[in-house]
Amino acid sequence: MREDDDRPGSEEIPVRTELPDLTQTLLHAEVAHDDKPGARSAYPLWGMLLATAFILFHASVLLVHNLPSKGLSKDVRVWFDKQFQTNRYFRATGNTQSWAMFAPNPHRSNIFMKIEVLDEQGQLWDLKHDIYGKRRYPYLWYDRRGKINRRIIDGKGYRRHYAAWVCRQWERTHGVLPEEVQFTKLWTRIPSPEELLKQTKGRPWQGYDPMKLHLNEREEDAVRCSSTRHAQLPNYLRARYGMEIMDDSHFRGMHIRTWVDIAEDKAEAEAAGDKTNGARSSRSKRKAKKR
């Protein structure tokens, strides 16, 4: 503090020169090279034995459970399951896995889903969302578009939601809502081994060109952008993108009921029921008194 500083409350604050004992210990104490002198490891012997037994049990169950269910291994699977309850253990730990995830037969065809947009002027635009002709075979890098494209092929319930996203993207980039989104299925039939032998003249390892296979097309679905829910940009997104604000009828939303909404409705119904029962009991008491 300066000598000429005579303001009230400006007392000199003492400066602590010594560090606390804990800080001194952490900064200046010798580093222990062995926190448990004489111990073989960080875990006790019973813990290591327990962990080893569990790993051996899990590995054995995993190996036996995935053996073929027919032939010589069938008796082994039945005995092992009876002794150790492997099916219950797998279900409890969420490790159940069927060999059905590996296709027993190879695919007979290559299937794609072409996504097209019909704009407000009646012109059809291919968005190139499928991977037909865009990926060489064999390929080293997995393309996420292939997974999404296969999903809308197998599950028709996904197409309306996918089309709603396409409608919103088109409106955002073009400034106007398109008429509809069309789904067209594309597929090529993979040649059989016998056909491949004939085509390659006895040299099947040469393979075949997938782009030379006959391409089949079939129209699947068409989703209207103006009538599909959440297929239009809401006003808060239009404002974010600097677009013109539309009236409330432009966006078709939906009412989403969560578990909180259901619980609140149930509580209100119970409260209304209690009031009704209370009013009925009060009327019954008044009638009894009059009698």
C-alpha cells in the first residue's frame, strides 16, 4: 500500500508466504516408486482368480453357443446349455446372436432406390441419392448412402419420412415447395455361377461388369409435399435461412404426445373423477338428510 493512500478501508492485506502442509507435501515430497511394497499387482489374488474364471466361462459359452445346432456339435450344445444355462446367460447379458445375420445364400440381385423430385413446373429431377453407377466393385470404403438407400427399399414406413426431408431440402435450396417425391426401384439380376462360367469362358475369377447387367425399373411410391406432415419448412427455419415468412397453413405439423403429456392427462382425469365422486357423495348425503 502506498504511504499517501489514506482512504478508509484500505488496510494493508497480509501476504501469506508459507504454503499449506498439503501443498508442501504434494510439491516437495518424494515420489513413491511402489505404492504397495511387496504386492504382486494392483488387485488381490481372489480378484484376479474371479476375473479369470469369468473370462474363461464367457469365452467357453460364446464358443459353444455359436457351434452349429446340427451334426456332431448338437449333443455338445445341448449338454453345455443344460449344465450352465447358456441361453439364459446370453439373454440376461444381451449377447444373443443368431447366425441368421449372415446370409446363408448370396444375393441374387443388386437393388437400388432412385429418388426423384417433381417440381412445381412438372419437371422431374433425379437427385442421385442411390449408388447405382457411383461405386465400383469391389469397393474398399463403405458409403453411408448405401445403408440409407437399402433401408427405404426394405421398409416402406421410412419412405414418407425420407420424402418429407427431401421436400424440405428442396424448398430450402430452391425457395419453393415441389409437387412430390417419387420412389423408383432399380435392380439388376446377378448371373449364376453357371452363367458366369459361360460368359468368362471358364475363367470365373475374371468376374463381370455390374454396369452391363440389364437394369429393371418399377415405380414404387409417390409422396405429396404439400399434404405430408413436416414436409414443409416452418417459419422459424424460413426466418433462419432469410426466406419469406408464410402463413400458418403452409406448415403441416403434428401433435407429439410424450410420456409427460400422458401423465398430466391422467392426473387431470383422476382429479376430475375425484371431484365428480365428491359431488355425488355430497348430493347423496343431502338426500339422506331430507329423508
